[in-house]
Amino acid sequence: METALVGYAMPIVIKKLKALLDRLGFVVVGSKDKLPELQAFQNGNWFRSSRNIIFRFSKVEDNLTRIDITATIENNKNNRRAEEVIEEKIVSTIYQHFTTTRKLEYGI
């Protein structure tokens, strides 16, 4: 599990993350529980296995949201290192996307 801290309120983070995941080719499914959680799924092909990623959100402050990211690869259940690499890539992408968005919105 990897963690990302984003300087936005939780509803904004969820909305922007859904758009980002859709652009990256994931199918996003919301949680039916009361917990703020998203599940994203990406089908595999000849070169890669299917990926399932769970995002859990928690409010730290009014404009600070914590995202816990857990990835699973369907065919590589025993290869935790590959799952960690995917989690790290997603955290990196989230940080790049949200800092770029903030710079565009506030002109910093």
C-alpha cells in the first residue's frame, strides 16, 4: 500500500482522480459502502495482466486529503514487488497531475 497526500478537499480529489483514471484507460467503479473508496480496473492484453486498484480516501484537514492505494495483479498473486511498482507509478502520476492542475488554476 502506498499513500499520497493531496492539497484539495476530498470531493474535488475524487472527481479529478476519476477523470485521470479514465484518461489512463481504467474502468472506475465507486464503492457502495459508506467508506469513500474507488476501485479501478484495467483489462490485460498479450503483454500485461489485468490490474485492480483500490483507492481509499480520508480527510486530514479541510483542504488536505490522504489517498491509500492498493494494487493487485490477477496473474501475479505472489509477485508483491510488481504490485508495489504499479502503486508507486500511480502515486507519482497523482502528484504530477495534481501539482500541474494547481499551478494552472492558481497561476503559481
